Amino acid sequence: MDLPEIGARRRVTIEYPRLSFVKRRSDGSIDFVSPLPCPYNYGHVPGVMSGDGDPLDAVVLGRRLPAGAEVELAVVAIVGFIDVGQEDPKVIFSAGPLTRAQRGGLELFFRVYALGKRALAAARGIAGPTRFDGWRAG
């Protein structure tokens, strides 16, 4: 898997906007409905695959963007994440540098997200560790 470098500009397709409850797969089908809204725009980097076989996940900071929007922004950080034993990093994009508060918010979000993903995997009968795996860069 080729992760982009910090500062590199990449195109991102938004799959679900900030404050959405429904998480969709890159093909548009529903993956799950969350009890809490996602505080970030979530999507993928077209043409780049992750370790789990899905397109590389992207989190876009800033204002709410509509589903299907395509933006080109700089990579400001990369979060390590393990999803049922598969490497599934999250690339963080923003128009400006990552602040300390944003970094703390992202870390908290992915720690809580891992708890929800673990419960979802258990309900689906899928085994393997799921966790926030630290900061890769940024």
C-alpha cells in the first residue's frame, strides 16, 4: 500500500458528510447506521487501495461537504488503524495545518470508533483485533 506523504495533495471523494449517521461503502451501499453523528467528512482516495482491500480511507477536516463531492487537499496526518486484523490507515486532509485540538479530537474519535467497529464485527461474527494504532505521520 502506497500511503501519500505529508504535504502531498490528493483528490478525495466524500462518501458521507460531516454530522452524518449513515456510513456507506465506496459503492454507495450502507455499511452501518451510527448512534452518533460522525464529526468529520469521511471518504476515500480514488485509485489507492488500503490493506483491507477497500479504497484508502480519507478524513477531511473543515466545513460539511456533500456526499459525492470531490476535493483536492493536502495530507496533514496519517492515523494507524487496525480493522478486524487488517491494516486500515486513515489519511487526514485539511486546507491548513493540523492543530493540537484537532489531533486530540481525531485520536479520541478513532479510539471510540474502534469500540463501535469491534461491536459491529462481533455482531457480524467476524473475529480479529480492531483498534486505533497510533499516529503514522503528522
